[in-house]
Amino acid sequence: MATQSSKASRFRSPAKELLCGHGERPILRTSSMKDNPGRRFWSCVYYKVQDGYDFFRWADLETGGAQQEVEIARTRRKITKLKARLKEVETKLRVVAALCIAGWVGFLFLLLQNQYNLKHPNRMHLGYR
């Protein structure tokens, strides 16, 4: 029983500002519907018990609310930073790939030149007389 009263007092302050159609404070309930399972909402004490007592308001921000807009903005900033980081990494990868290709070309050139010199050790070069 003590845990229920402590939970109720935690959620009571927003309910002070809310009043249902007949002047009563709403109570905090948990949705068991398929579309919003576990979502908390404020409703009249007689919600779905008597006709005309249909006060209803979500306790959290609704979808599309300010909290979701902040989260969307934060996610967009994160995406922008990740795209910039991706461009940096792609540029570095291109540089490394170009250096690797140049290194292999140089290695093959030296290897082929060395094999040519081994096959023709006494060949006179045009520069010598």
C-alpha cells in the first residue's frame, strides 16, 4: 500500500493543473491497448465507467511532440557528423590506395629491371663508350 501512495504522489503534481469535465482530478493509468502498450495517460476517475466522463490526456509527450522534435534534431546532427567523418575516411582510404598502387608499380618496375639486368649482365648501355 505504501508503494502505491508513493507512486501516486510522484505523479500527482501534473494532475493538479488538470481537471476533468466535472471538476475532479484525473488519475494516472497505464494503457493496455495494442497501439500504445504500457503508455501512461491521465483520465477521469469514471473513464469508461460512465458516459460523459471521457477526460483523457497522455502523461508523456505525444508522438510528434517537442521531445520527439529534439530527438530528431539530435539524430540529424549526428547523421551530419557521421557523413562528414565518412568523407574524411574515404579520402584517407583513397590516399592509402594510391600509395599502395604506386608502391606496387615501383616494386614491379624494380623487379623487372633487376631481372633484365640479370639476363644481360654484359650489355653495354648507350651512355658508356
